[in-house]
Amino acid sequence: MAINPADDNASIRVLFSEEDIAERVDTLGQEIAGLLGNDLLLIAILKGSFVFTADLMRSMHRAGIRPQVDFMQLSSYGTGTESSKTVEMVRDTTDPIEGRNILIVDDILESGRTMDFAREHLYKRGANKVGLCVLLDKVGKRVEGVGVEADFVGFVCPDEFVVGYGLDWAHYYRELPFIGVVEES
Ligand code: 5GP
Ligand code: MG
């Protein structure tokens, strides 16, 4: 029997535990703080990166910097597991962008289209410098013609559909404190 997102009986195979994530995000926050310093505007790509961004910001606080944050909601068409070919702006940022040093924060880098779209959009609006930070990098899944690599990566992710820690499967599973793959139980 096929599993569906609302299935209470599905089990999750853990890929990155709560402890793994906490440790890695803390290191990443320190690294970013050391390299990019103050006067940094984080732009979290909704919805998937809201949990990651919240933890990352607090690790940056512990590293002694004071980042600001704004949000941009982008959608790849549909709610399925395939990365779609067009990216749409659902909700734009509201903070001033011109002349700012920005770090885009997203959950997963796959084809690169989402990050490419966000970065172009921010440069068009006059950003000074736009860096990219992703929690998970699906290495080897970039499409031709999209020259995007992240400046900061949490973990290299296997080519599987993952959920948890903000990441959904058709609107479910974002609340999980770890990252894993849904399996039939
Ligand atoms: P890209 O535009 O780089 O192809 O895709 C990146 C976006 O696709 C991510 O921001 C994320 O929303 C979605 N995505 C890619 N792989 C996964 C996955 O394994 N699980 C979930 N939940 N979303 C994914
Ligand atoms: Mg996304």
C-alpha cells in the first residue's frame, strides 16, 4: 500500500539527528559570523528554511554578531516531490535591499533554480553583495545553465526526498526536530 503525507503510521528513517543538526548549525553560524561580520541581512526563503534560519540566527548571536532578517516566499509549482522548472515569487521582502550585504538562507539546494531566482531578484533591487547559505546540498543535481553553488553548506544530502526541521511533504512533517526519509512502517 502506498504511503501518503497524512499517514500516521509512516515511519521516518533518520538521516540527520537533532544533535547532528544542532552541532552543525552552531559551527556554521560561527563560520558565517567570522567571515561576514555585522551589518548582515539574512533573507530566509519560506517556508522550508524558517526553522534553520531561527537556529542559525541564534548561533550567530552566540558568535557575537547582530544579523537582521527578512523573508521571501518562493514556490516551485505544485506540492509533489519533483523540483519544478519555474520559480514564482509568492511574497517579496519588505526591508530595504539597496546597498545591503545579504545572505540568502534556504533549506535545500537542488537544481539551483530557486537560489538563482532569489539572488538575481536581490541584485536587481540593488543589493551590494549576495551570499548563499543552505542547510542541505544535493550535490550533482544542478541543472545546466544554472551556475549556482552555495557559499555555506550544512550537510551534503543524498538524492532522496527528505522531510523535517522545516521541510515538508505536501505540508506535513515540518515540525520534526530531525531530518529523515518517509518510509512505510
Ligand atoms: P531547486 O530550485 O534548487 O531545484 O530546489 C530547491 C527547492 O526544492 C528547495 O528549496 C526545497 O523547497 C525543494 N526540495 C528539493 N529537494 C527536496 C527534498 O528532498 N525535500 C523537500 N521537502 N523539499 C525539497
Ligand atoms: Mg524551498
